[in-house]
Amino acid sequence: MSSYFTDLAQQYIDGEWRPGTGSWDIIDFNPYDNEKLASVTIATADEVDAAYRAAERAQKQWAATNPYARRAVFEKALRLVEEREEEISEAIVAELGGTRLKAAFELHLAKEFLREAVHLALRPEGRIIPSPVDGKENRVYRVPVGVVGVISPFNFPFLLSLKSVAPALALGNGVVLKPHQNTPIVGGTLVAKLFEDAGLPGGLLNVVVTDIAEIGDAFIEHPVPKVISFTGSDKVGRHVATVCAAHFKRSVLELGGNNALVVLDDADVDYAVDAAVFSRYVHQGQVCMAANRVLVDRAVAEEFTEKFVAKVRTLKTGDPRDPSTVIGPVINSSQADAVSGVVEQALAEGATALVHGTVTDNLVEPSVLTGLPADSALLRQEVFGPVAFLVPFDGEEEAVRLVNDTPYGLSGAVHTADVERGVNFAKRIDTGMFHVNDGTVHDEPIVPFGGEKHSGVGRLNGDTMLDAFTTQKWISVQHGRSGFPF
């Protein structure tokens, strides 16, 4: 077992590792075998305040640091991830029940985003804008916002913490990170240790392991952070956005999805099956971009369904440490119960189970359901588990209507032999991202990542990080003399 769980079960505030002073502990369990990995005494609102004040103090000098010097920290952090890849992979498998395949996927993307952070330090550019006033020079500077609060989720905690933390730091900000209670090490203190060892000055990155039962809204209400970057459910995202708006803060919200993978009548069925199975069942379906719904044209529905069901039956559920395991545990028992409840509700509404997986503790075997009534709420909500809904349709018009018939708009995919047909289909879908002849689960360092409708506000990655974590400042210079009316 990685030493991370004994060494990093603390708070990291102002460059120091210290225990929390809260009255209770967060117990970190392995979701597969319920082994206790670590115990972290939670941070109080006072410690949240100390973390933000530390970031505020350290940020000014960091922002004034040459960006080429800032860049070196991220180059070192990338090398450390490469050197420690096996240890970090073990921690991902243990803390969140990720399979070996999933851990490799997460680490690959984490390294890509660190590479992008190296370049991001040099990205901000100023402008000189013409003025209608004689002798006036208008300069527009791109400056850090100051301090960013980051709240990360449990499903890809290492990647999704780094995805906001690294760019915010690279652009000259200080950061306070609050990881999910189920992944305090991989999503929190492991990130702090990485940057500490990479030479990031103390105080710039702080990690508070805590719970809203202890601190309430202190993390988002605090006067220091100017931006809150939140990844999680739309329900919590709505609350974060409301509190941020009341305190004149910017919120960047990466929320859930109810994504569809669409198989048109001219699709390569075998390839579409492979894409759909991966898109639904990667990391037990606990992915915001996962394909909740698989929509299939009736012309190919029989063939697709037969092959899809056959492939799903081959997916091995079990110990995530076993390289042959495809479906590991969901994150906790309440999640397992929620997924079971979805299947039971679907069957009660008249659906047919083509595959009906059993549930043992946190191990939820995959299910495939069809025949759900068109008005079922299950077809419009996010299902964070290994359950696929197969939905037949007649022609493209109906497919477009069905895909858009949801409050969410994050990702999706369409399969067709005609690429331009696929692109035209994608243009009609109300999502932030859509993929032609591929899966629904994708993330890349320089493309704008984010959703429409209830799937979020704002974008991350590439140049959109400038919009998220910097602001623009106008400074004018009058080289002559202005005339004043009095």
C-alpha cells in the first residue's frame, strides 16, 4: 500500500503539514474491500480562513515572478508524476476503486494538462487599443485574479484537481483546494505534495480536507477568493453559483451530463458497439461525460442490441487491482444503493432488463435496460453508475429531439458512415461538446471543455483558462494634456 495514505493524511496550510482542529475525522476507505486507508481530522472554518490568507499573502510575489521561472515548477511537477506514476496509480486504485486501465487513463491526461500548464505561464498578453482622445494610449493588461478556490470531485480526483490548480498557479494566482471527502489524498494532499516537491513557494497552494457539515459555505463565501472552480453535480453547482453571485465572485462550473451516443442507420455497428460500451461503462459509469443513453435507429437496432448485450456480458466486475477487471466498485454504499434504485425504478416503470447485474457491497455489475417509457424521468437525469438505457428511434429528426430532451448539455457522440452528416447532426445538439464516430468521454488540454444548460457555466482548457483565472485591467496614459469642461 502506498505510503501516501499515512504520510499525507493532514491539512496543508501555508507550506506546513498539520492536523486539522475539527471535532471529528474523515475516514478514508478503500471502496472495494472497505479497508481503512487513512483518517484525517477535518479543517474548521478558521483553517479555511488561514489557508485563504496564506494564499493571499504569497500570491503577490508569485504574480511578480518572471513567468519563465514560474514555468520551471510545472516542468518539475511533470517529471515527478512520471517518476511516481506507479505509486500514484496504486493510490487511485485503492482510494477510488479505479481499475488499472482507468488509473493509466487518468495519469495520461494529468501529464498532458501539466504540459499545457508549462506553456500557459507564458500565454497572457497585453494589448494597446486606439483612443478617440488625442495623445491617449490605452493599455489592457491581463492579470491574475488573485486567489482561486477549487472544489474537486471523487471520480477523477487527481486529474480534475490538477486541471484547475495547475493553470490557476501557472497564471500567477494562489489556490486553496478542497478535495471530495471520499478522495482526500488523491484529489487533495497528493497534489500539494507534488507541488511542494516541485519547488512551489509555500503558501501558494493550500489543501483543506473538510466537510460542509463543519464549515457550511465558508469556503465559497470567504472574501479572499475571486473565482471558485467547482466540478460536481448540478444540484451542488447551483448552490455554489448562487452563493458566488451573492458575493460578486466568478464561478466556473463543470457539472453533470445526461449524454447520448447515437447510432444512425448507416453506422459501422461493430465499431459503434465498442464506442458505446466504453462510453457507458468506463470507471463504472462514474463519469460526467458517460453515455447514459444509447439511441439506435430501428434499421440497425436488432443487430446493435444483440452485439451490445453480448459485449457487456464479457465485462469482468471485481477487484480493481486485477488488470483484467473492467468494472470496479462504485465510490461508496450510498452510490451503490442509488444505482440499484435506478434499475428497480426502471423495471417498475415497465423497462426490460437485457442484462440485470447483481450488487455485492460496492460492486455493481453492469445492467442494460430497454423499453423505458418515453416520459420516464430516468431518461432525463444523470445516472452515475454502470446502467445503460437503449432507446430506438425512427430517423434523424426523432434522434435530435430525443438527444435534446434533457436539462443537461455536456457531451455526446454520433456514429455514421458520412462524416458531414455527423457534423450536421452534432450542430443541432445543445451541448458544449459532441463527437463524430467516437465515444462520448474525451478531454484534451487545449480544446474548450464545458457544457450548456444544467451542465455548467464557463469553459476550461487552453486559452479558456485565461478567461477563467485572469482578469483584464485597463490603464490609460495621457501623453499630451486633456481638456476638462470645468
